[in-house]
Amino acid sequence: MSPHRAIAAVFALHGAVAGSLATRIPWIQDGLGLSPATLGFILFCPSVGAFVGMPMAARLAHRLGGTTATRLLITVWCAALALPALMPAPAWLFPTFLLYGAAAGMSDVVMNSHAVVVERHLGRSIMSGLHGMWSVGSLVAAGAGALAAQAEIDARLHLGVTSLVLVALAAVAGRGLLADTASADAPAPRRFALPSRAIAVVGLLGFCATFAEGSSSNWSALYLTEVTDAGPGVAAAGYTVFMFCMAGTRLAGDRFVRRFGPVATVRAGGVVAAVGGAVVVTSRVPALGIAGFALLGLGIAVIVPLVFVRAGNTGPTPGDGVAGVATITYLSGLLAPAVTGWIADGLSYPAAFGVITGVIVLVPLLAAALRPRTTTSAPEPAAPATPAAPAGHR
């Protein structure tokens, strides 16, 4: 297995874990008799665990080596899938989901950091496609989980078997990862890597994209229901269209990056997303609202992958830069659903998405932060697409 295919498989496996668990949350809620409020607190724990764990991932990668850390953490993440359904009481779910989130966030950082190294090795943009593979893995696993739930298969059996299969696949993918090339004398990352000034603007760009993505994915169905009077099926279709547009654009996005460069690609995407936001705000019929969310998905899809590439090529080590930006984007992901709900409750749903559209407008203005200062894996159009020497990595 080539390094490119190996890291693509790692991304798909990471998405598969998230998609599998998402479909069985109702089983866990019913089995333990969780109230909506208790479940809400429990589901907040993975975000807290990831937010705490991600800044420490670069240090672990430095100590073990990026390849070894990626192999280890993706295996831990796949194994963690089996735990939530095995917990005997609600109190056990809180620490379990904290650890689950920490494994998710840390594996996210190291696999994106390794992807930056693979990009450098190949000398061409691949990050957008890798994030597309994450979406594919999540969608496929969610489909399998939905079938298991429909067949009333016990979640302990479903998630346990799925976890074993994913761990085995992770071992196969891990053998194909690119060997570490970092110097043994390279300086150790900070113990708790927070964003540096060098990547602050890049992180802000990622914050804007993640804010729009988090708000749209969490609130699109409810927006269509409340504002356009869409039925449950049509409202769910709005979310599905948004996610498929995100996945499809990411799978094809590297072609645009190679041809037009990261700056032009993100500027164009920001304009498309802003138009989509305006369509959502003004829509009063379901079809127009779905079209708006489709444009949002198309426009913001490649931004976060390119932000991670830029951060990985800016920090003192790939992992250090990626961890710093991941902290910012994850904070955005935490804030977006709540802020959107607060604005919608205090004013209206269109007002909330008006604010989101205003955030998106910043994307074309910040896109210049992605311009490489040195030769990178995602060159501007005039740069030759020849393999670059491996160097320093989301």
C-alpha cells in the first residue's frame, strides 16, 4: 500500500468511528434511561476531551515519531468505539466520552500532521481528498449503523464487531504509512501547543470555515423546518445535500488547488459560500433553502484541509503547527451550534444565518494567509508539480 493510500485509509477509518457511534446514541440513551439534558452534558464531553488532548498530540508525535503516533492513536480511536455501549450506568459515560474525545482529537492532529509530510513527499496537493475520504468513511459507517439499528441489533454487538474490524484495518493501513524522516535533533514541541502568532490568521480563517460548517450541519434541518415549513423528510434531505456537497467537493478539491493554487481556490469558495448563506437567509421555500445549504457546502469544503496544510508548513514542526490551528478550529466547532441557537432564540433563524454569512464574508479577505512563503505541497499554479524533498505536517 502506498503512503498516499495508507493515509487516505486512516482518514476513512477515523470518519467511520464517528459515523458508527452517531447512529447508536439513541440506543445508549434508551438503554440507560438518559434524559435529554443528561445526554447533552454527556455528548459535550468528547469536545472537552478533544480540546484538552489535541494540543498535546505534537509532543507525543515528537517522542514516538509521527508515523508511530499515527498508528497508535488511530488504533486507540478505533478501539474506543466499543466502550460507550458497554458502560453499565450513566456516571460511567462521562469519563468514557472524555477519553473517547481525547483519542479522537489527538489522532486527528497526528494523522493530519502525517498527511502534510506525505504531501511534501509527493509534491502535490492531497489534503482536500483526504478530508473527503473522512466524509466517505463517516457516511458509509453511518449507513451501516442505520441498518443495524433498523434491524434492532444490540449496539454492544454492532459497535464491538465494528471496532474489531476497524482496528484490524488500522493495522493494515499503518504498515503503509510513510517512514519518519524528521531529524532526531529536532527541537521538542511545547508541552501544551497553543497557536503561535505565525498561524493566528490562518487559524482565524479555519475558525470562520468551521463556524459555518458546524452551524449548517447542526441547524440546517431545523432551519428548513421552522423557516420554510419543510416536512421531516425534506428537512433531513437538506442536511444530506449539505454533507454530500462537502464530501464531493473535498474529493475533487485537490484538482482545483493544483490548478489555481490555495489562495484563489479559497477565495472562490468563500464567495460561493457567501452566496449560499445569502440564499439561505432569504429562502422561504424548501427548495431554495436546500440550494443555499448546497452552495454553503460547496464553498467551505476545501478551506479547513488547506488551513491544516498551511499550519503544518508554518509551525516549528508539522505537529506543532497543526495542533495550534486544530485548537482554534475545534473551539469554533464548539461555539458554532450554541451561538447559532442563541441568536435564533433571541432574534430569528434568518438573523442567525445572517451572522454566519457575515463570518463567511471574511474568508476571501483572509485567504491570502494561505499563500506559501516557501515551497509547499500545494504550490501556486506557476510552481512546478515535481516531488519536493521531505521536510517537516493538522
